[in-house]
Amino acid sequence: MSAHDKKQTEIQKLLHFLQVNDESEFSFLEKLTKDEIHQMRLKIIDVSQFTQTDIWKRLTGVAKFFPNYMNAKISETVMGPLIAANMSYHMPVKEAISIMGYMSTHFLATVSEYMTPENAQELINQIPMHILKKVTTELVSKKKYMTAAGFVDVSDVPRLVELSKIIYKEEDLIRISSFVENKQYIAKIVEGFTDERLNKIITVAYQHDMQQEVLTVFTHLSNKEIQRVLKIISQLPVHLKTTVLKDFEERIK
């Protein structure tokens, strides 16, 4: 992923949080570096969600007096996803996961849109896979690729490999990958794909003009995996094989 692409991803994350539809109004962001935009995004989240106050800690303190099934019900019917997301940072992981077990998948997916993955890495990596799979399926069905990608950047690789198995459309995989900064994570996932799925990913990428994303990930593969990819490419239809080989060889020089 080029420096320019990384910056564009940070801009999209910021505009997504601010619920901006007209990007032209924020063209001034192009003057900033990727790190400056990243720092500004986290600061805006801190201020807008009162992260720097003790309000969430106090609410979490009150929640411990209720059974977890009731906390889940109150979150969904009264507090809403924003409050639920912020409270999750301040309660024991075991308690947060217990409450999640009583929440609907739809609500959990909405909560994930308000979470800052950087603030919830421990929690994210301990959420049971059956819950995580349901939430991921919901996010993908709603085309919330950026939200899904934010969790990829802070998740353990084995969990990502497992999640990739329930994302059945190659286009969805590629679109999530386009918002992930850590392409080495994506490369590790790709190494576990069958030749047949890699063939489909390459084909779909070129059909939807998303080949640059796939080629970028391929550059992070081991030499052994690169040879496997080259073999797969050699089996593509002639008109596609020539194009892919040329593009790929230019990337791995």
C-alpha cells in the first residue's frame, strides 16, 4: 500500500466518522500527512465521545449492579450503540463478552461502527468466534467494509484466517483488504487460500478494476507463495494471463 493510499484510507476513516457525504468540503485534508490525519481522527473521537472524562467509567460502575442480560437489554433499548461502544472500553473483558452474548447480532454490528479498534484490542481478540462470525457476516452484508477492516488491523492472524472462511464473495474480501493498513496480515490469510480461491480472487479483482489492491498484497507473500501465485496465473485464460503476468512481474521486480 503506497503512502498516498494509506493517507486516503485515513481520510476515508475520518470522513466516515464525521458522516461527511461531500468530500470536496474537506479537500484541505490533503495538505496533512497520514500520521497527522490519524492523530486528528483519534483526538476528534476522544472529544466527541467524551473519552477523556470519567462518564463512561461511572456508567460502567452502575452497570455492575445489574445482571448482564438486563445490561444488554438496557443497552439495546435505552442507551444505544454509541454508549455501549464506549462503556465496553471500561469494563472487564469477561463482563463485556458476557453482555454481548445477550445482544442481537444487528445491534452488535451497529456498536462496532462506533468502536475505535485501537482502544479495544484485548476485547476484540477475546470475543468468541461464533459471535465474531455473525457480526462480520452482518457488516459484510451491509457493505461496511471500512468498519470490518478496522478490526483486521488489531486482530490476531489465526482469528482472521478463520473469519475469512465465512466471507464467501471474493469481491467482499478485496474491498475489506483495501481499507486494511497491515497488508502482511492479509498476505498471511492469502497463504491459507486454495489455488481455486486465489484464481477467483485474481479474476474478480480484474473484473472490478481492483487489481492494484491484490497485487499489493501479493508483494508481501513469501517466495514460495509467489511461485504458487505465478503458477495459478499461468493457468488463467490467455487474454487475462498476459495482463496479470505483466502487472505482477512489474510489482515484484
